[in-house]
Amino acid sequence: MSGEAKHVSVAIVGGGIAGVWLLRILSDLGINAWLFEAEGLGAGQTLASQGMIHGGLKYQLHAGRDGLGESLAHMPDFWRACLRGQGAVDLRGAETSSDHYYLFSPGGMANRLTAFLGSRMIVGRAEKCSRDYYPEALRHNDFSGSVYQLQDVVLNVPSILNALTSTCAHRCFRGSAKVDGVHNGQITSLFCNGEHITADCYVFCAGAGNDALIADSPLAYVKMQRRPLKQAIVTGDLPALYAHVASPLSGTKPRVTITSHESDAGTTWYLGGALAETGTTRSDPEQVSFTRSELVELFPWLSFDGCTFDTLDIDRAEPDQLSGGLPDSPFVEKVGNAIVCWPTKLTLAPLMADFALSHIKPLIAGNTSSTLPELEVAKIARMPFG
């Protein structure tokens, strides 16, 4: 490693969807930027997400989340345009896991769900399905609830990361970066695996890692919260399903949120929603038992006897909220030449990047960079399940 500092216009710390999207946007604009990731691209919240790009309708099933619902409303169309190569970033070559997402209710909530969604049909955010168009898992005669197809799409997240880095992978470095100096309210350098890095602008979008990264920076006053989840993973001979289960039993969240992933072991149902939020109060064996009982109650016509059950603990890291709840929009804060970001949801990473870009551009002096750091190129991390 060279003892001489390497310089770049923008140094990004954190290689989840937020950092990778921002790197791609900057690269497309011709702005010299490097990204530093401690593990692998997408490690942590990004690859542990369910990959849903949704329009926020699920947050409006109950009162109090209209702000977040509106922030999300246009995002499915935005992402679809990118997937067609007609959006802010060309994501042609990336894959979707499903172009359709559903919201369904057990029989007891069908009338309430129909009444709620009826007022929103005119904006095309949900469409009631006839039985012929139900997803396979709900086509049994014993199912008597309502099914709606939402405008949402489910991304294959590794393929999205691959598409985003297709033009800038050589600017993604693996290493644990930390603030190496502060002077007069400005960060003077980073240190990463033996390399000293200077930049016109330093952007921290490392999810849970932001807490430690900004502790010795001018951004130290920005506080972070963690909202844990205990997701459930069920693998076996199951039909693919992408759906929210609406229920008055689960308060402001879908009772269960289901996405599907194929592997040699069969179809994996990856389960979130209220099941995952309340799961943090249960041990792993208790969560497995609870998950099994929920699925048997919701899908009595399916057999789960040959399935394997597992759990995955996730920390959702976000800017601190007085309520302790989910923020309504991406968070971007700037002090001097330092910026800290949280997208709050994978869906909103592009909006977060736009907010950050408005702060970054005035800080760039000459848009120059030195030779690349002598660091290992960061690769896309492995999925934490499946």
C-alpha cells in the first residue's frame, strides 16, 4: 500500500442498495466516485430484504401511514421504467422475481378489504382478481377471501446490484473504511485497509454501520434507531407466491408478507410482515412453531409436513424517530463536506440518491481523482437464505 493519500471527488462508504445506486448515478454523470464496502455488496439489509418495489398501499390499510404511502406511490412505475432501460438508470439485464404482487384476506376480512380498496380503484393501484386469475396457492375451493393484484413488482436483488455495477464495478472496493481526520468541521480523510483516502465529499450510507462511522465526525449528533425483525424461511414443495395477507389481527402491518425463491431444495417462502416484527419476542424454535401454525391456519389445503423451517434475524437501521416507527421518507443530512443517508426502504433508494446529489454537486472541486486504491474489488455478497 502507498503511504500517499489517494484522492477522489466523492467517497461513498457502504455498499448496499443506497450506496450502489448513488455510485451509479454519479458515474453516469461523469463524477469521479469510489465506494468502500466492509463485506460484500448488498450484505446486510439489502439482500435480506424481500425485494418488493411497492406503491405503499399496504401502509394505508390502517390509519396513520398515509405519508409513507404517498412517498411510495410512484415508485413501481419508476423502477419499471429503469428495468425497460427508459428510466434514470438503465437496468436492462436485471431480473424481476415477479411482475405481480397480491393482497389477499381470509374470508372474515373480505368485505372490509373490498370496501377500502374500492375507493382506490380509480387510480389503478389495485385490481380485484377473479378466481381464474388467483395465484396458484389460492385457487383451492376452500379459499373464500378476496384477492387483489397490486401495481407492485418484486426484484431479483442480486441481479439489480449486478446491473447497477455493470459500468462501475471497478470503483467498488472491499475494506473497512473509517474517518481518519476532522478539521474545522470538515472530514479530512478516510482510512481503509492501509489506504488513506481524501475526497471533496464523504457520503455515509452504510445502514447499521452509519452509527459507528459518523460517531467521530461532524455528523455525530445524528442518531440512528434499529427496528429488529425475525423473518421466517420455509422451503419445500410449495407453489410460488408473492402476497400480503391482510388481517385485523396484525394492526398496521400485513399479517404475513410472502415472497418466493427457487433453489435445488424446492421453493422457499420468505416471510415478513407482522409475523417477523412480533417474532423478535420469540426464540428461534418458538418462531418456527408460530410460523407453522400461521401457515396451517391461512393455507389449510397446503401441506407443510415435508418443509424445512428456519429464521433470519435482521436489524433495520434508520434515522431515529421520536415514535420509534418507520420514517416516511429517505433521510439525508449534510454538515460541511460530510453526508449521512438512510433510504429507509429499498424502494426509495433512488429518491435518497436524488436528495444526496443536490448536496454533493456544490462540494465537488474540479472533479479529479488519483490512481485507484490498491484494494480488493468488492463482489456481490451471497444471499443470506435459500
